[in-house]
Amino acid sequence: MTQTETITAQIVTILKGAGLTVRDDTDALYSFEYKPCIVIDVGDELADPVFGQGYIYWNLNFDLLIGADGENPKLAPESTRKAAHEALYADRQLGLSDFVVDLNVKQIQRAIDAENPAAGITRVAYQIKYRVEEGTA
Amino acid sequence: MNEYIAVRGLLGQAGALTALIGTRLYPDVLPDNPVYPAVTFQKTDGGNEVGSVSNPGICWAEMQVSTWSKSRIEAAAIVKAASAALDRARLVTVAGVQVDDCFWLFDTDDHDGETRIYFTHSKFKIHYREP
């Protein structure tokens, strides 16, 4: 299991522990699935090599796609976004302090689903910095 | 199959429509020697959401509801009643089928000169669940 897999599984555990509905089997929400629901979209990683010290620091990007229905769709996911963010930021090392260095939120984007006019989708971008020994993943 | 059950259920429970066509509501085609006015409905397109290893049972279908009448005015009234029954039928369970939402897309009017029948094809997109 790579550190990325471990981190993703831990995010799922944290969000489910906060009572949220989470899945990671697609990279988008379904227009008419039961909401509120969160999809974790695991993204790219960029390395910060530390020369001569035997470590690589990785910056892992992941997005939370938060869907909720409401008469004001763009703001319908707000309570779920708040709950998810507070759950993640309760421990910015995600309970993985042996290799996760920090968690940072980067951007929030809001949209209305193309098929379901009541469904708001908020994309919250996060970045996690973690450390591995050179030659491991 | 649930899309047919849902559309038939929504149209069949619409009192304003029933007042105009009675029970003359048929899947796909009119019966032989039909009595007018009448309504048919059929699926013209459809699909479902796709998961990584299984599908979640969230489906959609484009349904054509066709109104057949000897009068354009009567046909227009039936189209209006059918549209009211289907358009934005949201979060309802009909004949055991969960309907997430339904949208009217467009109407096409025409007339058959040989039979002197006026008809309108109304297209709807319905989102529903399969077990």
C-alpha cells in the first residue's frame, strides 16, 4: 500500500467518522444520487526533493466534491463542507503523524449540476504534504 | 422497464388527462381501429450512471408522449394536461418506481392528411431508479 492509498483511506475514515456519506469510486458526483454526498477525487502529486537527507516530500492534491440539493443550490453543500473541513482540520496530520506533515485547503469552487438544477456541487481543493524515504512510495 | 411504469403511472393518475382521454393510454402504438383522442408513449433513448465495478441504479430515459386527436384544439389541451402530469415530477414514487425528476424537452406538432388526425410528439427526460 502506498502512502497515497493510506492517506486516501484515512480521509474516508475521518469523513465517515463525522457522519458524512463518502465514496471514491468515481471522480464526479452522480446528478441524482442521494445527497448530501462527498466524492474524493485523488489528484496529482509534486515532489520537493531534499537532497542529501534521504527523504522526498510529496505534495498530494485531492479534491472533495460535495453535492447537496436545495432551493439555493450553490449554497446547499455549505453545511456539509463545514463539517468535512472541520473534521479534516481537527488533526492536520490526519492521525498519520509518522509521515504526514501538514494539510492545507487551497480553493473552493461552486457550481450547479448540469442535469439536476437543484443540485449544488462544491469542489474544495486540499493539498497534503507528506514525507517518504527515498526509494519508497 | 421502470421508465414505462413511471410514465404510465404519472399520466394515469392525472385527473385532467383522464378527463380528456379516458383510459386510452397505450405503450408504443395505438391499437387497431383506435378511438380518438388517445395518447401513446415510448422510450426513444436512455442510459444509466456507471460506477467503477457496479452501477448505482440511477437511470434516465427520453420518453416520447404522443397525442392523437381529430382536433388541434383538443390535442393542445391533452398535451397541456400530459405535460402538467410529467414536467418536474420530482422526488415522487409512482407505482413503486422512484422518480428523481422529469423535464419537458420539446413538442412537435403535425397532421396526417389521409386520416385527418392531428398529433403532437412531446419529449420528456425522466430520471428514475432501477432496483
